[in-house]
Amino acid sequence: MADSVQGRLKVGLVIGLLAVASLLALAWVDAGVEPVRPLTAPATLPEAAR
């Protein structure tokens, strides 16, 4: 029982961190700051997001 609870907590923590990171990224783009693109991201990604 404890293992499944810990697993759920870990999954919830990861999902929560991803949600916070995505919200921060959206706020950062809305503020007009150009985020540093990963090298694997296509160059047209920021233009498509605007």
C-alpha cells in the first residue's frame, strides 16, 4: 500500500512541476522575453507560438 502511495505522490509531484514549468514558460513568452530554444527545437517554434 505504501509503495503505491509513494508512486502516486511522485507522479503527482512530476505533473505539478511540469505544470508550473509550463505556466512559467507561458508567462515568460507573454512578457516578451525570448526563451532559449533547445537545439532540437525547430526554429519556427517561437513564431508559431505567437
